[in-house]
Amino acid sequence: MKPFIPLLASAALTCGVLLTGCTSDSLKPDSKLVHKPPHGVYYEVFVRAFADSNGDGIGDLKGVTSKLDYLQDLGIEGLWLMPINASPSYHGYDVTDYMDVNPDYGTRDDLIELVKEAHKRNIAVLLDFVVNHTSTQHPWFQQAESSSTSPYREYYQWATPTTNTNELGESGQQLWYGSAPNQYYAYFWQGMPDLNFDNPKVRQEIIKAGQFWLHEIGIDGFRLDAAKHVYADADPAKNIQWWQEFRKAMEDVKKDVFLVGEVWDSPYIVAPYLKGLNSTFNFNLSKQLLDTAKGEYDPGIVSNLIDVHKLYEETAGKEYIDSTFLTNHDMDRTVSQLDDNLDHAKVAASLLLTLPGDPFVYYGEEIGLRGRKPDEGIREPMLWKKDANAAEQTHWEVSRWNADASARSVEEEQADNNSLYQHYKKLIHARRSSEVLVRGDLVDVPSLQVQGLIAFKRTLGDQSLLVLQNLSPKPQVVALGQDLSAYQKTYFSTNPDTQLKSGTLTLSPYSTIILQ
Ligand SMILES: [Ca+2]
């Protein structure tokens, strides 16, 4: 992982009001500690569903700007905005103009203002960059399809007489669409033809667009959609070579650019991508975290993660960031996967926010927003107020999963000291206040392998924290052995009954404690 020097926003260090155990000088919880990107807790925003500024019910960039105080208060240090480029679809993953903003969301100036206001609050901004394919409505494709002599013809991939157009993708999906001589390759969907990255002009166009958003608009980096599909699955080496070329070009205009790739695959496939990108999403861990919380059973999550990090380091060196998360916009929502069990949702959040990496929170996860596929169901309007007709509320589609009286708004979650929102907020602030939790290595604790309990250390230089998580509905009493006698103080605890006394730890059901 990259070394960096934390900046202090203020010399006056104060204990976070929601933290317990504010005692040690070296690890004093301090919500004012500022992490320079890429390090930090990130928040994924579907702009259309988040907050509306102009009363049309469609979330927009000014709406996001109006919620930066909310995000800062929650402790968020970076945003990932799902695609904001011009696009004919509700989701934006089929771009028609890489250089402009979707008019539903506002203007470039609105984005510049958002970035400026985010940076004032020490929040970084990443844009979703969808370069594997365009929309069929992109002018490049329209011209390419209408004329075989168009200069844009070679921007896409066309079947030749020898092409096997019956070939299927890895999920058994159709890959070739249209009719001869205009049969084109589209890995994900017929409305999204794949760009031809063998064409240097395509690579130049994408690099030009990337440099524009970084240099002219001032964003901090990109989340790179479908990063392993750029040259199709058969050739990961070419994909990685492309991302190395892209990264170098982005670093030419922004030295510390943060590039996090979507490589939805096993760690062995993911690892080589870290030779090109700063970071990749840890889909493997996402599933394990939810399974562990739901099953109240640890399948060896810590040793597994240590092995994955060893693999990453052996393959790509030490300078990588593991981008961790519970769910994203392509997965059933956390609370729904956990059958609405909020204790399990808290356990999953505790593990996410105490393990290494840059944790990403999907919008609404902190208030327990529900949702299952199809995709619209996992991208429902954020709920701000108890009053569903509040001014900022989006109505981009009718909520199916979050419409009944049991759905909880930000307003209600903030008023409840025991809410999932408060749990997230406490943990995010505990994390961002500790360099050890942000950057420390992960170390297994073989002497604390107890059924229904996860224990691990985080270590950085001569500092070390011991994290214990009760996965179960029963209280657990654990005696710390001689090997753990150095951990004598509480840095953080989710529950006043979860405490250390005379070397014996008592953990109330589902609680988390961090000792120093
Ligand atoms: Ca709007």
C-alpha cells in the first residue's frame, strides 16, 4: 500500500462524540483527521436516485452538492458517482458523449461546483468511466454503422465472413448483433457495442476524455467499468497493458489519480490488474462478509484475506489498494440479502469498516435501504424524510422495496441512537480517526479462534489494534492470553456492556470492540 502523510485539518484534536474509550494520546479518535485520496471511506451514488434540486423528481448534481454536509457528517472521504455522461438510458452505462454531462443531471458547471464543494469538505470525487462500450446511439456508432468508409468504422468490431457469429459469451449470452455487413460485437447487450481498443484512435479518444475530467473539471479519479472486458476475456495481458497505458496518461495530468477497476472475478484473475490500476474491487470479500454475518459463522475470513493480499503483493507489488464493499448497484441490497436482520447488517458493516482497504458504502446502505433485482429494484430513491413528498426526495421510479411504513428515512435513522445509520457513523469515524485502521496490516490471532467470534489485529509500525466481533446472538466471555496482554485499553466499542476488565473481555450479542 502507498505510504502517505496524513494532514490535520485542525490542531485542536477532539474525541468524536459518539466514540467510547477516548483515552489514548496516540490513538485518540478524531473525526478531523483528513486522508488524502485515495485513502478513505467512499460512498457510491446513483445520481438519479439520490437528491433532487429542481422539483422534477430526478436526482441531479446540485442535489448531490446539497447533500455533501450529510456525507461529511457521516464521515465520508470520497464519492463514486455512477455514470454522469450523456446517455439514453436511466442508468447511464451506455454513453453517447464522453465529454459532456447528462442534461437530466445538470451541466459541466454543476459538476465543477460539486467537485469544488466536495474538496472544501475533504471529499474526493471519482467518476464512473464506461469505456468498454458505447451506446448504439453514440454518433461514432451511428456513423460507423451507416457507412463502411466512415472513419469511425474501425472504432467498433464488425463480423467478417469468417467470424463465428454464433459464438456465445461466458454467461451463455449472444455476442454478435445486427445483420451482414453490419454485424457488430456487443458483450453486455445489443444496445452497447464494444469499442475496438486495437484501434489507436479509440485509445486516444478515451485518454483525451479521461484527461479532460481530471484536468478541466478537477475530479480525483475514476471507477473503471468492465475493466476486464476491454479486450474480451481471452486476453487479460492486453487488458492490463491498456490500463497501464491509460494510467500513465492520467498520471501525466494528475500525478495522484485514483483508478479503481471493476474486475468481477476470483483473486487470481484480479491480481494482475493491480499492475496497471491502483485498485480493484474485492468481490470475493463482499460475498464472504455477507455470508459470515448471515450465517453467524466465520469461514476463515481473516486468513483468506491475508492470502489474497499476499497474492496481490506477489503479483503486483506493495502499492495497491483493496477496494472493499458489501454490495454495489449490481447486487441485491445488503439488508435484503440478510433477510432484513439489522443485527446482521451491523455485523457486516463492522467487519467492512475494521478490515483493511478502502471501504465503499453503496448509497442508502447506511439506512438499511432494501432492494432486489431486477436492477431498478436495487437503485431505488434514497429516503431523506419521513414525508415521502419532501422537496429533495427523488421519484425517478416508484419504490417497491422501500415504500411501506417499515422503510426508514435518514431523518428517522438520525433520530434513533440505536439505528443502523448511527452504527455506520460511529464506525466510519472510528476508522478515519485511526491510521492503524486505515493503513495497518491485517494479522491473524490464532489464540482467539472461538466459535461465533472473529478476532484480528491491525498493525502499523509499532502501533497495533485488536479487533473482536461477536457474530452471535449470545454474549461471549473471552480471556485474553499472555500473548495479548499488551491490549489493555478500549479504543472503540459499539456497546457499553462490551468491555475489558482484568484481562477478560465480555462481548454483548453482535457487538464490536477494538482494543489498543
Ligand atoms: Ca432534478
